[in-house]
Amino acid sequence: MASNQKVYNYVVVLKHKNKKAVQLTGILLSALAIFLFLYRSFQEGGTRINLLPFSILLILFIWSINQIRKKEKVHFFLLFIIAGFGLIAFQPYNWVGFIYLIMAALERYALLSPEIGFSPDHIRINGWPEKKYAWSEFSNVMLKDGILTMDFRNNKLFQKETDDTEDPEYDGSEEEFNQFCIDQLSHVKK
């Protein structure tokens, strides 16, 4: 089976500006789910079986908060899945469970750091929708002091801060990257 994945000479990872907002949303939705399970346990017509998902979610929530304090990566996917299926299974908050399942599916995409792939053929910026540019659309591309600058020929300027902590195995230098970009731009000018 053939793969559609393109291998890029260089991949620049940009700083993710919304990571804190995604984490805050995860914390608030987790706290809401914990409250709903606890509330449902002691409400008239509620069952004590709601204390089981409440306990599991509380443990996961505390673990997630500790991970955030340690400045480590946190994913609320498992917490959202448990909350979603638990809320769907018991009345009266069935519809809220579907929201949690949707949030679990979307969390992965919300936490992806923006990446820009550089190959001799083109430059691709990931995202939805994906953007692909030919080298001929640029007058200059440069990486200096952790800032990626892409100067388009139509006077549009793209300038973003990079995040080199995403890939600790990468050992390329700014000089190598800049030389690669100069080489690609010089081929276009000929």
C-alpha cells in the first residue's frame, strides 16, 4: 500500500498560541462533568452508581492538574470519553454526553502545533485547510533567532515564532535551513 505522506527536507514547528486556552477548556469541562456525576448521584431518582464515574474522573482530573503544574503535556481525551459515555448512559444529561464525545474527538486537532514543511518542490503549511505554496511565490524565506519570516512576492509577510522544543532529536541549524531556502529561491529566479 502506497503512502500519501510527503517527506520534507525541513519541518519548522511554530509556537502554539492556543494551548493554554485548550487546557483551560479541558479543565472547565472536566470540572463540569465531575459536578454533574456528583449531582446526579444525590438527586432524587439518581443512583449511587454515578459515584463510580465521578471517582474515576476525579482521579484523572487531579492527575491532569498535576501534569499541568509540572508543565508536561496533558490530554483530556480519556476524561472526555469516560464523561461522554457515562453521561449518555444515565438520564437526564444524555445530550451533554454527545458534546463530550465531540470534544474528545476535536481535542487532538486543537493541540496540534502548526508546522510548515519545506521541500524543493513547495512549502506546505498544515492546518485545515492545508495551504501549499510554490517557491516562486516568495521573495525571501529566513529563520533567525527563532523567528520564521516568509516574504511573499505580493508584499504579504508571514512572521511567526518557532518552537524548537517540539522535536528534541532535530539537530539542524538555522544556517543550514537558510542556505536551503536561498538555494530553492535561486533556482526559481533562473
